[in-house]
Amino acid sequence: MTQQATRYNNTAIIFHWLTAILIIGMLGLGKFMTTLDQTSALRFSLTQWHKSFGLLILALSLARLGWRLVHRAPGLPVTMGAWERLAAHLSHLFFYILILFLPISGWLMVSASPLNISTFFFNVVKIPHLPWLSDAPNREELAVNFLLAHEYASIALVVLLVLHISAAIRHQFILRDKLMTRMTLDLNDKRFISGLKQFTGVCFVVVVGSWLFVAGSRYETVEKNSNSASGIIEGNRGDAHGALNDWRRAEVNYTLLLMGDELTGSFSAARAVALLNLNNPEKSTLNAVVETASGMTGTPQVDDTLPSSAWFDSIQFPEATFTSIAFSPSSATSWMVTGKLKIRDVERTIVLPMDIDLDTGTAYGRFTINRLDFDVGTAEQPGDSQAGLNVVIDFKVNFNAANNN
């Protein structure tokens, strides 16, 4: 029997070892993740990486299976008994089943999860949820069942790995039949080495190109939102949001707790119209409009989730508005502003502090709201175990001053 018939080719060997390294790493990562508190920011971050590597394993396994279907595996040594041959064939079959089932069950679990956290493949490409699960009425129950299936499958894979590695050690060090040489690379295959170098180069170009494309897309989104804000400012001069025909861009930033860690973001499309009567404050006006879809934190999972129907519902409620009612100055440059804040279809009266910088013609302040008061994330995150209830909002607007009585 020739060497060609007694060993795997280099492509199959790379598939084998690359998949093995990823699987062992994923099992260790999964075990470590479960020891962390569910509200841990580290657990949230590791979960996103866990999902990405799981999808990578799924893609590699499908490619490996496709390769296996068109390339016959080398025969087993004639010295192996019938039971060993059966055990080898069954172990390979169950390996394929489990390696495919684990990432698929994870995808099913994420799609059914009421948390509705988006999946981004290595923070670059968004992987959509399976629609028939994300719309299911019993999502929580389904997510729990898929989680259990995922955990049981991982335990089965660990057992299978232990058996597989034990068998390899037995053949290598006890039987000494050199069976493991079937899975060692042939470094003398110059054609393969050349192809491997070309493949590595292509992968590098694809990775760098994808990163540049996504970075460009995000920059274009920010520019689009900013230009949209400018256009709306022009189009809304003198509309119902303000009596003064002088809409200007406003700075609106926010800070919230996610998994116990502070996360900051900003709305790139925000505008305000302000007329402050310094001698007669009750005649002042301050109105602001924020496009809810323009709130970016730089975290893809969060940025994709915030505009969804469970949070801002930006399609149905594209704008959040503030309309002043009364001004109560505590000093010439420190005022309290009472007004109506509307987010989604909920309007609340709030009181916020505002400081005035007469030299720059700007007014700025900070206030805190409870997101549940505005029905933001109520269905998916009614508590503060993962997403905090209180959101701190910082604003800065340019104003026109009036000194008339």
C-alpha cells in the first residue's frame, strides 16, 4: 500500500488540526465564561467572541465536510480489529454531528433569546437572527431548551475528545503503529506549501479589506446622519418644535451601565433652537430634537440593538423631543429648566439644570432619566442586572440672547 493511500493529504490535515485547536479553545472559553457572573462585562465580551469563533468553526466544518465528500479518506491499518474500525468510524460520525450541532444550537439559542443581542462576526459582519425564532411567542422557553442542548452537546464532545485523544496516545506510545503520522503535514509537498502561502495572502487581503470597508461604512453612516441633521435643521426652520427660526446642531451624549461598566455614546443627529432672555427668563425658549437612530456607542451589538422596536423603535418613533415650559434662574448663569421630554410615545415633565456661558454663547447641562419611564427596553430588560435603568444625558447647545424686558 502506497504512502498516498495510508495518510491524509495536507489540506485535510490542516482542516483537522485547525478545527481541533478552535474546538478545544472554545470548550475552555465556554467553561470559563460560565464561572463568571451573568452581569459581568467580561462575560458579555467573551460571549461575543465565543459566538464569532463558533461561527468560524461552523464554516470550517462545512468546508471540511465538503472536502471529505469529494476526497476519500485513507484506509485504516490492516492491524486494527473489527471493533476498532467500527469505533473509529462511529467516532468520526459523531464528531461531525457534534461539531455541526454545537454552533447551530448556539445560533438557535441567540436567535430565540429575549435579550435580542445582535451577533457580529468578529465585530465586522452582522449575522442575522433566525426570523422564525426571533418572532416566536415562547422565545424564553425555546432559548432555555437550546441552551440545555448546547451544554449537553458540549459535554458529549468533551467525552468524545477524551476517547479520541486516548486512542491516539494508545496507538502512538503503546501499540507503536505510527498511526498518528497519518495526520502530520508533509512539508516536502512544495505545491501545497505554495498554495498555502497564496491562501494566507488572500485571507490577509480579505481581512484588511473587510476592516476598511466596515470602517468606511461606519464613517459614511456618521457623515450621513450629520448631513441629515443639517438638512432637517434647514427644513424645519420655524416649525412646531420652536418659535425661533434658528435651528442649530446640538451636542447630546449619554452614559449608561452595561454589565456593570460605563458605556458612553452620542447622537450625531441632534438639533436645538434656544432663545434665552437674560432679563426676563420666563420669556425664554429651548426646544431640541434628536434622531434616535443616530445614537452610536462604538459597540456594534449595542448600536444595532438600540434602534430596535424594544428600545428606541426608531422606525416608528424616529425622534425624541424636548420642549421647555418654564425657566427658574438660581443665578445669572445657572438656571433650572422645566420641560416635556418625549421618547417613543411617552412624554414626561422633567426638570434639568442648565449652565450658561455668556462668552461662547452656549448652554450646557447634565440630567438623569430612568429608561423605564419612557418604555425603553422594558420588555427585554425590565431590571438593571445587565442594562442599567438610569441614563445620564449631557447636552450643549448654542443660544441667542435677548436682553429686552
